Amino acid sequence: MTIQFNLPTNLTLLRIALIPLLAVVFYLPWQYSNVVCMLIFLAAGITDWLDGYLARKMQLETPFGAFLDPVADKLMVAIVLVLLVQQQSTPYLAIPAAIIIGREITIASLREWMAEIGQRATVKVSSLGKWKTTAQMLAIGMMLYREDLLGIPINAIGYVLMYIAAALTLWSMISYLRAALTAIAEEEK
């Protein structure tokens, strides 16, 4: 099997390349590092949307791209959450971050296992997962920015959205696990 590098796959690789850049900027002793980090995260989010859109629109979907896209997403989220927890060292952030990272590992493993038994479609991305991702990305972006904006407490709103994302994370994980267990039970009959 040959790995195909096309525009959507290259955008996904760019998203992965943005991760160490974001980490370096995060630790720079620079007044605007938070703004630049938030912009890098926003650029990663745009490439996430764009690579999927272009792959479907231009019919450039590949097995490698299908594998790489969720890996890039999970790497970005997990690494940025670790950075944020280290910066804002509080259980109020560590707990939802642990829930989100733990869910990502669980569902990635579940999808791999379901694929091995021919039931991959059972745990495909749902609309609930998309709502979770939206809340999570908004929360992370706001927490990277972390300063009040026009009197609006951006970091506090980020915390609220992080808890919404954690709740949706648990809900979607339970939904995926139920679907998987139902499929397994039906297969064993």
C-alpha cells in the first residue's frame, strides 16, 4: 500500500507540525504569547475543518488521511490540555482535562477493537461528538487566550465550556460504549 500525500493530508500534517510550535510559543516570556497560541490553535482548527471538507469535495479521501486526521486532533487537544493544566494548576481544570483525555484514549481504542471485529461503523462520529468537539475547541481557545476582553471574562467562560465539553465527553463515551456492546451482543447470538 502506498501512502498518498494530497492537499487534505498535507493540511493534517501541517496541523501536527503546529503542535510543537504552539508548545514553544506557549512558554515564551512574551506579552502576546497567549494571543499567538490562540491563533495557532485557531489555525489548527481551520485546517481540521478544511482538510475534511477538501477530502470529501475533491474526492481525495484516503485510508492514511482517515487514520491521520483523528490522530492529529487528539494530539493537539491532549497536548494543549496538558499545557493548560500545567499553567493553571488546579483540580478544577485537571479533572475535566483528565476526563477528555481519558475519553479520547478509550474511544480510539474502542474504534480500533470494533474495526478488528468488523463493526467499525458502530462507533462512527455522532452529532453528540461534534457538539463535544465544538465546546472543547471553544473552551481551549478561550483558555489559551485567558485574558478578559472588553470586560468579558474569557478564561472563566473557557472553564464553563470545558465542563460542558467534559459532560458531553462522558455522555458521548457512554453512547459509543452502549452501541459497541449492543453490536457485540448481537454478533454473539
